[in-house]
Amino acid sequence: MPRRNRSNRSSAYSNHPVEILEQRLALTPNLTLVDAYLMDQAGTRVDSAAIGERVGVRFDFFVEGLPSDSVYTVAATLDGVTHTRDMSHGAGASPRNWWNGIGGWFVREREYEVTVTVDSSNVVAESNEADNSFTFQFTPQLELPPSAMLFPLEGEIRKDFSLGGYVDVDNSSSFHDYRGGKLAYEGHRGIDVTPVSTELVDAGIPVLAAADGVVIYTQDGESDFGGGPANGLGIDHGNG
């Protein structure tokens, strides 16, 4: 029986290049809340806010090793009221920094502590659960507007027009007007003023700019009595 030449076989294999495989380790998911701070309605970072001002919270965070199908919740608590946002920032991506914001609180006359937490529902199994929250404090300031604002309609209340609803200043899921009453509705961000009759609408009521500013949009040509889009214009008075 012929003998096999083992040396030839070894020689043949040795003629092929050898690939050295690297050990690749998957990153363990982790979300790190780096910073959180107050912002005004223009999205500008501020150290404090005026009483009655509407504010939001911006948060900066770092994400690594998050699976591509991950969804997590960010919660921000101010004045005992928590607002949340479901997010997928960083899912399936390389490690990097992200930012976002949550808004919707009206500032009252009191000291505030604000807490922001990423993955507040603990749905992500992280390598470090102790770096998900950030807390800061601020003291509201009593500030007067830069100039007195006019009521934007000429005439007398209850004679020429009525007020249908004030701004909702309640930060919770309930609603209250500025006097603590119920002449508002959930999430309302303006003041509703309605002429008392269609005759006054046809005759025309002067509408005034409440203060100096820049017209940022107009809408005209719609019916004054229909249930569709309304005629109107928007004025930016500055200062948020």
C-alpha cells in the first residue's frame, strides 16, 4: 500500500496566506445623561425664567451599543409635573452624543428643582444604570414686559365682544386660567375673543397689534363664519 506524503500536504497548505482573526467585542448598551438645563420658547439656554413664562428643558446625552430596534423614554419633571418623550436616538448607530428637549411648563412664584431621566422606564439593559439622571435648580424672576401691551380689539367687553378662553397655565393634564378658574381648556396657548354678533363682524371691528413687532404670517380669504381655516396674522413681539 503506497504511503501518503504528509510533508507535501503540509507544504501545500503553507503556500496559502494565513488570516489572523481579531477578537471583536459587542458594546454593552448604555445611555449617559451628560447635561440638562432650562430653555426659553426660542430654544435658548437660560439660567432662570420670569414668573408666568413658558419654558422647556433641553438635555444632552451619550448613547452607545444600543440595538437598532430600541425605543426608550425620557422623562422631565418640573413643578411636580412630568412630561415624557419616546425616543430611539442612537439605536443601531455608532457611539455619539445626542440632544433633545421637552417643553410645556409655566413658571410660578416658587423655587424649582428639575430632574431629567433617560430610559425612565428601564427598558434598556445598560452597563451602568447610575448615570441616567440629571437634576438642577432655578429661582424664577419677577420681570415686567418691555412695554405695555394693548388689548388687540377695539370696543367694550360684553357689549362688542366676549372672552371665550384664557391661556391654560396648569402644567398638569388638567386646565386652569390665570385666576385659577376654568375659563380655559387643556393646552390652550392664547386668548379667544369673539364678537357678540354677526352684524358686528359684517360692520368690521378694528383689530390692533398688541405691541410693536414683525408680521411673520398672514391668512386671508377664508369665510368669517365657516368652521374651516380662519383668517388671521401672526406678530413676533420679541422676547419669546
